Amino acid sequence: MVKIASLLLLSLFAVSCATAPVVAPPERVVPPVPLDQRVSWLLRLEAQRVLRDPGVTTEAVVTPVVPRPARQADLVSLLFDLDPVVRGRAALAIGRVGIPEGGSALAAALLDAEPAVRGHAAFALGLIGGVEASEPLRRLLADTDPTVRGRAAEGLGLIGAQVSAPVASAFRLPAAAAIAEAFASCIPQMAALAPDDEAYTKTPELEACRLAIFALARLRDFDALARVVLTADGRPATAWWPVAYALQRVGDPRAAPALEVLAHSAGVYTPVFALRGVSATPDGLALAQKLALDPAVDVRVRTAAIRALGRRGSAPAAASLLRLLATPKFPTTLILEVMTALAATEDPSGFDAMIDRLADARPQVRAAAIAGAARIDPDRFLLVGSGLGADREWRVRSALATALGTLEPDRVRSGLIELTEDQDQRVRGPALSALARAGAPGLDARLVAALESPDYVVRATAARLMGERKTAASAAALAKAYDRSLSDAATDARLAALGAIGAIGAIGGEPAVAVLTRALADRDWPVRLRAAELLQGLGDATAAPTRPAPLRHPSEFFESAALLHPTVTPVAMIETRLGTIEIALNVVEAPLTTLNFVALAQAGFFNGLQIHRLVPNFVVQTGDPRGDGEGGPGFSIPDELSALPFLRGTVGMALSGRDTGGSQFFITHSPQPHLDGRYTVFGQVVKGMDVVDQLSLHDVIDRVRIWDGKELR
């Protein structure tokens, strides 16, 4: 159960002594800075989201760079340290800091003698997202090391996913073409791989091909992707799941023939991904019907087939879904999938099936029935749904509010007004959003009143809606709302108030700019970051004071043995009614996230919380004490993005924006490459994945305990 920390960790934190250059007397020989001190610097600077300490100056980067001992708290100096492990870790830190200034130093590091450093630098450039990295990364596609070539492709893909519309084509087309040319030899290397082969890592050449395929998916370039994964006659060169994933992800109808072939593949992942792209074709409909109705088919493939039927939106698809709903002892998770798909078809035959389930004992089924009936036949739904606002479960009333917001405004306003006054604050936010869509006399006054709510989510909702309405008179009320929210542990209301003020923009006048400027000194880093972004959007250059980000730990923490010299990989034991899930926590790539999770678990934070979000074939998510997806521990932690992929059983930190993680986390049911480099990976399920697969929405986490190598607590 206990695992010794990886070789990378041992390499990074081993005691070493780099000899300083000997200078002629009478000058004094300056001893090297101890390795622990250098590592402590880079971890702290990364957490503070700065490249160097105040007052520290760095030399201009001149290529080729000659490694030299780093003697100050400066990530750029550490990037060119004598120790290649320090250089690589510094590159990652610069990427996590995310300041464009770090891009030029990382571009120089692409010429480092060590392949690992070049790879880290390429990934870090992708995290920063600057288009100026395009040319050096494209040159790196010719590197002699296959892993470095793969990281260069990944960096280009990460940048391509972030570029704004005005420059998207100018960046993506040449980037995709360069990747396709560099990886044209992937086809024979992938040909023998099994469809579900997700072993990590593979040979460097195959890992590079995988990264290139995912990069082309991010760049949304079918022509370039086809050169790497299709044969001359347009057929898939392999049934390996990354090919199916990428082909459906590019969203190009020309991928449909290849996806139809892959949808008939063996395994699970390949047909699951392929089914996302074939529902519009006649053959795709027939295959989806066959797979959905066959109880012998893997439940993950059946789920994908059910969703494909929903996207089809035809009477035959609806008929197949109704047959599934009539199946005795059908699992709740699949019932919810069928109801969602049936609603998506909007076929009239599905209405009665929805109405029949309004009295179901399971609240999640009642909520799905409300959403489905309202979508299929709004008029009939309004006739039969008059008493649904009295449902005993707040989630059902919340679903009702959301559904009413999609219907004819004149017929739903009174019901929505009642729901904005619901006894449960978790209903009021969705009801306010729905009422804003419907429109109502005195809506602005109602939103201003909601800014006084004791519930921070209600206040955040009201602020967001006021920003959407963009009335100059709202600026003063939003300024007061920001001040009121300063006493909140959560940042939601402050972020929403600032977002609304930014949306009002210039018409808000000096009070709006004044609030944004004050927010640059907010105690929470995500709020500072948002204020800076909004001020920059208004043409204000006062965003510089946002950094350094405030630390949750004293500076001495970054010199502690617990951080620098962990001796084991801690294991989290998540106990549920179905069994225990064991997760190996990643103290190497995500030390702050791991230590935060351990502290919360040992304080009993997760005990008794529900699975508040479950998307089959995607993720199961928990860690929210509110249960509506809006809760957290009352603080946020910095992202620790890494090159680790999201595979089946990977544990990630949920976010509502950059550096907003806290307590909500998710476990992936299957590989999810679109999450790579966007969410912190801090663990991997090592036992109990069958339990994860069986979890249902609203299941309870009984207890989370941590094995730290000495005791389970």
C-alpha cells in the first residue's frame, strides 16, 4: 500500500553539492546554494505566482545559455541552474506562474542540452499560451528526442486551444500542418495497438504520437489529423482509442466515415468516442439502437449509444429509448441517461413517460422528468405541473425553476417569483436566473434586494444577472455588494460582483473602476486576478500590484521536510456503501494540492458529503458541503498543472476558474485528454475502480481516511 516516492522525487530532492567555479585569489569562493534552498525557492515562487522575489534582478537571457549556479530566488536563474532536474522543475514553475515575461526564458530553454528540460519548457510554453512561442515550438518538432517532439506538439495544441478568434486561424493552420509533417510516420507504430490500450507510459515514439494526435484534436484541423491517423483511402490506420477520440473531437463531418468504422470496434473506449460522431448517419442510428438495447453490451458503450440516440432526434430513436425505460430493474444511472436522451429527441411519444416519473421515489428521477416533460411539450407540462413547487426535495424544486425559465414568460412568472422566495437558498439562485430570462416587472429591484441575501450563491447569481443587464444604475449596488462579500469565506460573490462591474464597464463610471482597483489587494488571489483582467479590459494598466499572490502557508513551510522530503506516497481511503476506493496521492507533481486534501480528510471535511455530480463515462465528483456544486472549504489553492494525463481513475481538482480549487474533486471513468494540462492531477485510483463505476448521484461518502505510512487516520 505504501509506495516510496518516485525516482523523479528522489532525484529532485537528493542532497547534492555543485562546485562553484574557482576564482583566482584574493577573491573569496562563493559556496553554492544548497539544493533544498533552490527547490524551496521555486516552490514558493510558483505558489506566489511570481518569477522572482521583489528587488531581485535577473540577467538578460542570451542564447545559447550556459548553465550556472542559481544564487537567488529567481525562476529564470533556476531555469539555467547547473542541476538539470532543477532546470526542468523551474520550467514547469514558470509555466504555472503564467506570466508572458517567462516565455522568452522558456524559449531559450528549448535549446537545453537535456531532453527532459526541453520537454518541460515546451509544455510550460503551452501553459502560458502566447502565440509568440509558435515558431520555436515548431522548430522543436524536429528534435532528435521523440518525447521532446511530443511535448512540442502538446505545447502547440495547448496554445491553440487558448488563442482568441482574431488570430486563431493564423496560429492553428501552420501549427497543425507542422505537427502532421513531423508525425506522418505514426501509422505503422500504432497499427498493432489494442483499442483499449491505455498503458502509460509507452515507448517514447508512441507517447509522442499520442501527444501529437491530441494536439491536432485541440487545433481542430481534420486535414492534418487525417495525415497522421487515416490511410490513403480514408480508413482508420488503427482502432486505438486516441484516434477515435481525436476524430470526434475535431467536429468535422468528414470524419464520420472513419468514426463509423471505429464504432464497430472491439473494446470500450474506441466505440464510446466514435459513437459521439456517427449519430447523424443511417448506419450510425442502427448501430446505436443495437448497442443501446443489448444488455450484454458494456454499460459504458450502452451509455454512449443512448446519448447517440438522443442526438439523433427521430421517432425511431425515441421508440428505442422508450423500450429501454420499460426495462425492469434498469439501473438509476441509465434511467437518467435515457430520460435525458428522450428529452433531447423532443418526440411527443416521450411525454407520458416523463409524467409517469414525476412521482418516482428518487429525487434525481423526478428532476429529470420535469426537465424532460417541459422540453417535449411545454403546454401540457404547464397543465399537469402546477403542484411541483411543493416537492419536498430542494433539488427537484431547483430543476423546476430551471425548466420554467425555458417556457413562455407570461405563463411562468408567478411560479418563478414563488421559487425565488423558496425556503431553501439553493433554489433561489436558479429561480432568479430563470426569472431574469422570463423577465418580470421590478426585476432590477428584486436583484438589488437579492444582493442582501445571507447566501453567497444567491448574491453571486444576482450580481451576475445585473452584469448581463448592464444598467449604469447597478454600479453603486454592485460596489456595495462587493464590500458586503468581503466577510465571506468563499470568493463567489466577490468574483460575481467584479464580473458584473466589468461588464457594465465604462458606463459604471469612476465608482466601478475604484472597486476593481481596490480588489487588486483582495486577500484571495482569484479575486485579485479577476480584478486585474477586468481593469485591463477597460484599458487600465494598474494590474501590476496583484502579484505576489498571498500564501496560505508561512514561508518556512516551503523549507519543511514534509514538502521537500516526503518519504511515502500517501493513500486516501474513500469509504462508501459500495466499498472502499484507494487513491495514491501525488506528492511529486502536486504537493500543495495533496497536502491540502490530506488536511481536509484528516479534519473530517469529506465525511457525509454526497456525490453531487455524476456524468457516466466522464466523471464522478464530490467535496461540496452545499451539495449544489457551489460549495467549498472557504479558501482556494493554486493550480498545479502538469503533463500527467487524465486516464481512467485519475483524480483531479475541480475548478470554477484559474486557481480556484479547494475541496471539490473528481475521478474520471475513462481517459479524458481534453482535461490534460487544464486541471490539477493529484492522484490515481489504485484499488476500487469497480466501486467508482457503481456510484450513483447523491450517494454518500461515509468517510475519508489517509494512510501516511505510519497510521490510517
